[in-house]
Amino acid sequence: MVWNRQNAGLVSTLALSLALMSCAQENTQTAPPAETPVPVTETGTPAQQAASFQPNTQAVTDLLESAVAEERIAGGIVVIHQNGEEIYSKVVGMADREAETPMSREDTLFQIYSMSKPVTGVALMTLYEDGKFQLDDPLSKYIPGFEDMQVFEGLDENGDPILVPAEREITILDVLTHTAGFGYRVYAEPAEDDYLNGLYWTVYPLSDDKTLEQMASEVADLPLYFQPGTQWQYSLAVDMQARLVEVLSGQSFHDYLQASVLTPLGMDGTSRFLTQAEIDQLAAGYSAAPEGGLVRMEDDMFYAYNNKEHPLETGGAGLVMPIDDYVAFAQMLANGGSYKGVEILKPETVELMATDHLDWPMDNVNTLGNEEDLGFGIDFAVRRKPAQSAEGLSGPLGEFYWDGFASTFFWVDPVNDMTAVMMVQKVPFDGALHKDFHDAVYAGTEYAAPTEAE
């Protein structure tokens, strides 16, 4: 039987995302979605390019081995597919150096943090395909409290907040593209005069003891960072997407995620709240030591979200899985929404998610700050143009991707029919490692970023 959402109903119905926040450029109006054209170069059509392109797997191997030798990472796994076939996999180093546990493709589990976001987005878009909502619907149609939002415009001479009415309601598309004006609880306690971050720090909408319904209610009472649709800001918008899933499906978020995405794709190793046996399979978390090398994080801190059950089923983070579960998810996206006879989404929905919906560049947006001109689709960064300098990421126009706080990373390259997935556990996110990985895959090809000399 081919699995689809009509028979998916037969299936039973952390630490939070701590990534550093930064805003994109200001813009005064919302434009219609910007198209990301498929390139046709002198070397031929995309299909012809895909037939001739070969990832530089030796450069990837050299990078991974040197990263372990130089203690940039304790260990890691990379899997690359092209044309639907696995063409490369590499396992290096240790999952737990102190316990002398080697990294294992079969047995090691990884916290993927914000790489949970695209999985949440796919679950929500199955409900879009079912006609449960439209992109231009107001958020308040489904979640009360967002009808009359206030926007923060600074502090007056007395240090009191200046609040003005929102010029329009937040739409579902705003929530899908991080342009609603929401924030996050920042990584470190904000400065005393940082009013909005101070509110998020104090209220803490994503505390483990709260439900998604409580989270949404608290966010509705907070001012927005900007007028809806006018800026991009990494935020708890994907947790709001998880609440939308609950409202539209009538199920708990994780139950619907399990039935609509995880089980149909065979992502059987993916969990949220872990058994002791699963905790024992988790790769340890490491950070860069001030004197060089790595220092292991305290397990109670690194596993805090996942090592016990609690009310909060986050959409922006929280999933734990082996690398092959995410490989299946990435392959589904590369195949236009289907994988091994399983239809999760229609091709046009995947295309919608992988199309830039902004009309301004995303400069210096946490992990993506080394790319000159990115856009944003639905829970994916989308490349607007190839790298223009040595600081840019190698790769072709039209690829889409995302990452996680512990330096996990994946992308889909539609031009070359390729997916690449990297799993490591290093916090905070190591953007230099990801640039090196991207550059290694495309080294020596027409998609390589320019050198300094060029």
C-alpha cells in the first residue's frame, strides 16, 4: 500500500533552540514572493549539469579527518546522496571521547536542535494541502489573541516603551517565514535597557513546564519587534507553527508529527523524550575550549530538554535521531515530497517551501552570515545567487538548507539532484565548519566560491 495522508490516520495519533539571534535589514513593505529561477549555464541544462557534476568526496574526507585531528570536533558523520543513490558516507572520531565510544552511523543519536524546524514546517504544510488554511489567513483566525498587536518602537526619555498599533494582522505566511515580529529568549541575560529581549527573558514562553497553547497566549501579550512582514528575525515562529498543527489537526503536535511525517518516512529512530537506553546512545556535546581543543558539556545541561517528559512539545527544536532518519527526510524533499513510495507532500508544495518569499537580503543572520545574498522560503534558507566572494558558501543557485545549534547541517541541491547531511555535536553553532563542509563538497567545480585572488 502506498502511504499518504489519507491512510496516515491509521497510525496512532534541549534544551530549547538557543541559537544566537540577529535581525535582517529593515524594509517598509511586504512584496510578493520573489522567484528563484532555475539556472541554465553554458555547461547545459540542470539535468545535464547533474549528470556531469561530481562532489569532491576526497575533500570532504580530508576535512572530517583534519577536524577530528585538530579537535575542532570530537567526531561526526556525513552522508551524501546524488540522483537518489548514496554516493558517500564517512564516520569519524568519537561520539563520547571520555567513555571511548566511537561514532556509529547505526547506533549514535544526535540532538538536531533547529534542524527540527523544517520537519515541523513539512508537518504543517500537509495541513495546507488538506485545505486547513491559506497563507494569507490571519494568525488570529486559528489562535486567539493576535488580533490587535502592539509594535515596539523604542524607549521614551523616561525609559518607558513606545508602542504603536500593528498596521496589519500577522498572517500565516509571516509565521512561516520569521517575519511576524516575534522574538526568542536570548542565549544570555539581556542588558537592562534591552526592553523586548528582557520581556522574553522574563516571561520565557518556551519554558518546559508550559504547553504550546500557553506559549502562544503569552506571546500574544508581548509587543512585536517590528511591523508584520517588514523584517526577518529568527524567532519562536516555528513553535507557533507547532501550535497551529495542534489547532488544525485536533491532535497533540508530536502525535501529528509522528503520523504525518516520522512514521511514513520510516524515521523510527526519532524521538523527543528519551528512554535511558536512548540517552545512552546520545553523542556527547562539546564546546571549543578557550585554550584550544574541546571541552565536554555537562550531560544534565546538554540533554536537559530530552531526558524527561514535560508539557512543551517544541516545533523549533527538540528532536533526537540517527543520521539516516534525517537522510530520509532530505531525500523526500529532493524527490519533490515523496520517498520510497511514500507521498508526504506534493511537488508544488515542496517548491513553495523552497522558494524565496522575501524581498530583502538576509545579511548576518546567525549561521548564514557568511553568505552574501540569501532569501527565505518556508523554514528553509534559499540561495538567491551563487557566492560572490571567498566568504560566501559554495554551491548553486536554488539550493535550500538549514542547521542546528549543535552544528548539525543539511542542504538540498536541486540543480545537481544532491543532498548532504552532516551530524556533529559541537555548541554553539560552528559556522566556519559548515562553510568548510560546503566548500569541500563543491571544491574544484563550477560551483566553488571564488578564491581571494579571483
